[in-house]
Amino acid sequence: MDQTGYIALTRQSGLMREMQVVANNIANAATTGFRQEGMVFSEFVQRQNDAPSVSMAFGNASGASMMQGALTKTGGQFDLAIEGDGFFMIETPDGERLTRAGNFAPNAEGDLVTLDGLRVLDAGGAPVFVPPGAADLAVSEDGTVSADGQILGQIGIFIPSPPGVLRREAGVMFSSDSGFEEAVNPRVLQGFLEGSNVDAISQMARMIEVQRAYEMGQSFLDAENERIREAIKSLTR
């Protein structure tokens, strides 16, 4: 295959990855705490001494939008949402992870857990414990949990260190290889959930654009393939 074909294939490969990202965004438009993703494209330029340089595009990374999602009032005692920057810290078998999905509930042992049964951590990195049968449970804006007038602990609100360095894991979880630090002046809302921040209309429009671009690239590859075949036939006659 000549350089023209390789350049077109790198473009097609990037568009296919972007289509997968856009489709995942649309599928999670109603998922609590989901963060919209976008593709990040990079350019590679090959320089040769006596030949023109060749430029290839490569889409191999994605970035999550940290835009605030819509807050929905549920009235749930254990439903929590963060307004502004910050994430809840979750204990998983693979280590500590961050999430904006605050639909929690106490398990049989009294630990506050996610829908998947993963424990929510406090500001010190320990599981948040809610005594069974605790009445008048309240969570203040700084994450302090109290019941029957007694302070039980403080839900940890963290940000990646340095800010913005996040890697998406399964679902609504994120990890940060560089570590975490406590958020400054977090605002936690009890009885609310933060929805997905996916802009479904713009994502549908982007899906159409990517599909058309992919079809155009495929048409070019088909035409180029036909040109090469005809050239080979002419040489072998």
C-alpha cells in the first residue's frame, strides 16, 4: 500500500474510534454522574531528506468533560450531588476511584456504598459508616454526616492532583495515576443527584458528521484501490 492509502487508513481508524466514543456518550445520556467524552487527535509528520513530508492523523486518546450536569431533586436521604468541582472517593478492588454519581445507600454492615456495593470513603480515606436505624440523618454542604444530633463523619470530596489528569474506567469511575487531594470548599447537596452532562443533540449531530466523513474516506479508498488495479492491469498487458 502506498503512502496515500496509509494516510487515509489512519483517518478512518480515528473516525471509527470517535464514532465509538460518541455512541457511548449517547447511550449514557441518562446515566447518573456520567461525563461526556471527546476524541483527542494528534498529528505525526514524517520527514525525508529528498521527498515531501507525510502527515498522518491519529486518534488514540479521549478527554472527559467536567461541565456540571443537571441537578435533580430526589428527596432521597442518601442521594448526594456535588455542585462545582470535586468527586466522591470510592473503594474498589483495584484501588481508590473517583465518581460524580452519588446514588448511595447503606449496606447490611452500615457502610455507605454505591449501587455496585463499593464503599464510599470519608475525608481520611476510611469507609463512611451509618449506624443502622439512625434517625434524622443529615449531610451538610461540606460533607459532614450527622444523625440524632451526633456527627458521624465527613464524606470525602477530592480532586485529581494535578487537576484535570483523569483516566476513565468502567461506567462512571475515574482514576488518577498522579494521586488525589481534598477539594477546597466543596458543596454537597443532600437529596439531589447529578445527571449526565451529555449534550445529546450535539452528539447526534456529531455522529452524523463522523459517519459522513467516514463514508467519504471509504469512497476515496475504493477509488484509490480501483486506480491501482487499473494501473497494474495496464502494466501486465
